[in-house]
Amino acid sequence: MSANSADPSPRPAAPDTVDAARGVVDVVLVKAGRTKIRYPAELLHDDGTHVTVRAAWAGADVRDFGFVRFEPGDVFTEHYWRDRWYSVKEVRDAEGALKGWYCDIARPATVAAGEVVCEDLDLDLWRSADGEAVLRLDEDEFAASCLETTDPSAASAARAALDELERVAREGDFEALLTRSHLPGHGTAITA
């Protein structure tokens, strides 16, 4: 990740900040102020708030989490929002079978100059394709990050986003989350 999104509530960028004619953007994932990974992705959608891209698994090897394996050939359809404190990645295998959704709790994405930049806040959620497994992940990493001390507002937004994603994942209709402009039960999307 080339930049750290210091502003916890970035202003929505104009839809034309992503080079739609080129059809390709770089996804830049930032963690603790450093670039964690950068990879090219096909731009599918950008309405000025919600950006959707598709990319192959960026790792060279298999990554086995125990509850899911990400491996070469997997395809990720990734959803980022400029006004939500998370991103959602739909994961399918090389044959197109749905594995599930990996959700990163993150500051709202920034989009400019052909990049989608997302700052990871350590908390994650996994929902299996059948909905049987809904797992909160990395709460220990979140606690160790000291965000609750250094940026209590962001920490509160992160915890609220994880709680809401878990609720939606357990209640069903998780897929609709990706097409709604707002989360169910809320007048607006999660913001700090």
C-alpha cells in the first residue's frame, strides 16, 4: 500500500477517478501505514461510492486458514466502499464454485489515479458459502494494534462494522449486502 488513509472519513471521489477506459486498477492494501500487498484487478463497477473489482488470488502459493484455502486459480470479486468501514471479497475456486466471503474491517476506501486503497484495521470476518460458518477473526491482532488508544473513533467504527457484518452474515441474505446502498436496519451506511 502506497498510502495510509489518515482521514477516517475520506470524501467521496468522483467516479471518473478510476480509469474505466483502461478497465484495470491497482488494489493497494495498507496495514499499519505500510503496503501489505498491491495487485492489478479488473474494474467492474464504480458509482462514486461502491467500487467492485475482480482479481485472481494474488499469492504465489496456497494459504490454508483451516476454515478455507486460498490458492492459485481462485477468483476474488472485491467490493470496496468510500463510506463503509469494511470491504467484502467473494471467493470462488477456478471452476467457479463459491467458497465464501472474506470481509476485512478497514477504513473507507480511497480511489484515485487508478488505485483503490484500503487500510486494513486487523479485524476480519469469514462467512462460508453455505452460511454454516461465520467466524470473527484476528481480534487479538486488533487489540495489539493499540488503535483503541491511538484512534478511539476508528476503533469504535471498526468494532461496529464487525458486529453488523456478523449480524447480517448470521441472519442470511448476505449477498444482498453487496447490492444495497445501506446496511439493513440503518438509515445510513456505517461511518465514524
